Amino acid sequence: MQPKIILASKSPRRQELFKLVVKSHGIKDFIIQAAEIDEKRIETEILANSDEDFQDAVKILVEELAARKARVVQKINPRALVVGADTIVVIDEQILGKPADEMDAYNMIKRLAGNTHQVFTGVSIRYRDLEERFVVNSTIKFYEWDHQMQREVADYVASGKAMDKAGAYGIQEEAGLWVKWIKGDYNNIVGLPIAKLNKRFGKMLAQIANQ
């Protein structure tokens, strides 16, 4: 019997992408159940105690955040298959989280202009004592800041779209106009690397069926 499927995320972008994954496995629906964890405390704890270089520490962090989200939801739903995910934006060895206010969002995007930055997404797929974990990393370069971008960024921030996103932008929205190039998985930048998730999700379903 197939377990119920839960996505431990309230992100509408992740929900839309996850629909493609479950549909490919003949699953018609899934449940949304966001997990509340203290992300800032976990970030401080892992980065402060890590002996790895910054990039590797970020990979450990984003994977752990995804796993803890999945674990929280799994405790409430012990017979469900739970998928947790977390996305982190990094520039110059600094993590850019969700902006505190509109000025913070504007300044974040301005800082990204003309520079390369990285987006890491960690994913955890949990079912009982089984777990699949992985991290996907993409690199993005924005065009240089100019009067046109200044106007577009001001309008984008004023729309409110920047406020719920790490790094203050969604590549699938108007921010896509500022992208000079990307290296890696586009959907990872949106918030869920569905190609790799699809493979690992299928592997988990096969393991469950063989139990």
C-alpha cells in the first residue's frame, strides 16, 4: 500500500514543482504540511562548529535544515513519506536569507547585480527509518546594475514578491530579466531540484514496495 505523501513546505513554487514529480509516479495528490524549525539557531550552530570550508559548511547546513523539516513532519505523520527542502543563497561567503524589509530586499538584489552567486537546495525524503538526502548547487550571474535594472528592482520590491524568498528574488518572476547566465539546475534556483528529486523519490518508492 502506498503511503500518503507530504511536502513539508508552504512555498507555492515548491508545491508546483513537486506536482510534476508525484505525477510522474502515478500519484494524484499529496498533502502540504509546513514544518516550523528555528532555522537561524541551526545555521549559527552548524556554521560556528564546522571545520569545513564555507561552501562545504553551507552544504551541510542546507541538507540538515531539509532533514529537520522532514523529521518534524514525520513525527506527526509516522506512516507518511515526507519530503523536506531548504534553499540558501550565498554570495562572497555570506548567506542571504529572506529580506527583513523592502530596503533590505532592494539592497540584496543590488549587491547581486554584476556578480555571481550560488543557490544551494537541500532535500530530505523520509519514510519510517529510510532516508534519502542530497544537495544541489547552481551558480547564477546577474547583469550589471544600471538605470533600467534600478527601476525594475524598485518595482519588483514594491510588488511584495521579493519578501518571502531567500536572496530577495524568484528567478521565475521578473528577476529572470536580470540573469546573464546560470550554471546548473534552473529548478534548483526556483526552489526544488525536481530532476534529481524524481530519481531519488522513485528509488524510495521502490524500497517501500519491496518491504
